[in-house]
Amino acid sequence: MAYELYQVLEVPFQASTDEIKQAYFRLVRKFSPEKDPERFQQIRVAYNTLSDLKARENYDAMQKYGDQIKDLIEQAEKKMQVEEWSSAIPILKQVLILAPKIDVARNLLGLCYIHTENWDFAVKIYIALTKTNPDVAVYWSHLGCAYKLQAECLNDGNFRRVELYDNARECFQQAVELESFNSAPYLDIAETYLDERNYSEAMAWAERAIGADGKADYNDFEALFFICRVHFCSGESQKIEVIAKRIISLLPENTEIRQYAASRFGNIGIEVAKIAAKSANFDMWRAAFQFLKAAKNINPHNSGIKEICAKVEQIVAAIDQYESLSQDYVIIQGFQRLAAFCLADYFDFYDTPQERKSFLNDILTEILASPTCTIFSSLKRIKCYYPAVYGLNIELFHRIEQVACVP
């Protein structure tokens, strides 16, 4: 029934605030909670809605354009689901023309502005929403997100960056106060500190996220995974294994949950390995291995993860052995240079084939100029104590041995 609340209060659609109030008091005297509790409840609901200007405006709009508004919001949500954020914006604006105070539409519009990087519009919307709805945590979180993402787009030296991160943290802390049991705003704050390379604060807020709901279970995965990221960013990738074991202890036997957790570790491990392959940073390879090993331990039946993990493990073993080999005084310098060449060759670090050939020829000349006995002793030691390095290019080491045998 259209405009039912007005009929409950027995007032016309155009009734003033005073007329609504007078009607309410007249009706509650007639239908008290003791005499007619059901009718009394209807009168209370009608009065609470129509006496609030914003609530009344929304109610009137829904009565007049209800089906049209519902259809437009559904259209916008479908666009947003396939990440067509720009296409959803004009649809939501149509909703707000019909009903300017509908918070659902304003919230969706704010999200569209965030995803299209229209930071000023997003901030303006969420400042208004938090002002009219100060007890809604999600609006504070979205406002914080708008500030945080804006800060991430700025260079480290930009003075606005610090200010935006501070604004973001204030908003997330409001969300924490409203929903202390919800781990999400704690992690949002932790993210801001990680972006600023303040690893101790990032870690502290992540640990608070773990204890937010008062229990330790698989729902703490995101916070623990975040801690792994902090260890990686702070150059302490060896600690990832400890956190991974902590995660495994909390995971249920549910296959889907384990597959999800394993994929998160596996994906970041692969991404780190790609970065490592384009640089000479050996620590990157070690970090990639830690993530991939965690993925394999969480889901040991995934053959793809096992295969990638095994390959990266071989690379890490070669790196570790190379670092020891380069300090091994028993092995002549030419072979130490050759080990470095094999690693560089494996990662395809040379810009041109000519550069690669020049390096190799220079190294081979140095090795073959050495006494035959030192060549053989070095080869034997590499094969015995540094098999991962030897395995990088077995054919090359074998050819050197053959050439050295020729008088």
C-alpha cells in the first residue's frame, strides 16, 4: 500500500512535522501498548520514520519511485560486479536525483569513485555519510580507504602523503571503535604503516587484528598472511616459515580453504620469483622459496606448486652454495668467476650474446692457464661440495675437464 505510514498516523502526505507529532500523541493515547500493542508498534514505526526529515525523504522517494530506484541500483551493482565502475556512476547519479538522501546509492557511488581514482569526490561522499551516520563503521572504513589509496599514488617526498595516511588511520580507528571485533580496520591501519615502511607498527596492528574476535582460527589467515608480507618487505623472509606453520595449525581440513590459502602463498611466491629473475637480488629468490614452500606445505597435493617450488629450491641451493664457493680458498679464482657466470647465465642477465661470449672466453682463458692439477682439484671440489652450482651447467664443467686432459 503506497504511503502506508501516513495512513497509519491518519495524516495527509503533505502533513507538517508538527501535525505528525500531534497525530502521534493523539493515537498513542487511543492505542496504548497495554490496550493494543500491535497497533501501538505500527504507530511508533510510522512516527519514527516520518518525524526524521532524512528518513521521511527517503521513504517518500521510495514510495514514489521505488521500483525505478530498485531497478537502477540493480543495474549499477551488475556493472560494479564486472568492474565497470565508470558505467555505474551515471546510473547511481540517476538514483540520487530521484532520492538524494538514499545512503545505499551514495555508498555505491563512493566506491565507484574510489575505483576510478576520483579521490576528491569519494572523500566528499564519505565525509557526508560519516557525518549523517557516525555509527556506521563501513563508511569510516571506506573514507579511510579513499585517503589511503590517494596517499599511495604520491611519491615518498610529497608532504601530502603523510597527511593523507594520518587521515586514513583516524578513519580506520573510528571503525575499530565501532566494531572492535572486526579485524579488517586493524589490518587497514597495518597496511598504512607497511606502506610507510614502519614495520614495527605494521606488525603490532596485525597482531591486534588476530586477537580482535577473541579467538584464534582460520579467520585469522589474512592477518597472518599480512605478517608474512611484513617479514618479506623488512628483509626477514626466513621468518615466513614460522608464520606459515602457525597458519597451518589453524586451518581446518576443508579442502577449499586450504587450496585458497595455498594459492595466496603460491601466487606471491611466483610474483617474487619473477622479480628475482629480473634482478641480481639473491634474497628475493630466498623469499620466493619461503612463500612457495609454505604453499606446498599447506596443499601438498598440488603438483603445479610442488614443481615450481622444486625449481626455485634448486636455484636457492645454487645461490647458497655459490656464496660459500666464492669464499672457498681451495678453488681457484677462475672457477669462482665461472660459478658467478653460470648463475648470471641461468638468469639470462647478459644483454647480448657477444657480451656473454666475451665473459665466458675471458674466464676459460684464466682457468686453462692454471696448472692442470689445480683445475682438476677445483672441479672435483665443486662437484663434491657444490653440486647445485655444478648442476647449473654440467656440460660446461665437463668440457673444461676434457680440455684440461689434453696435453
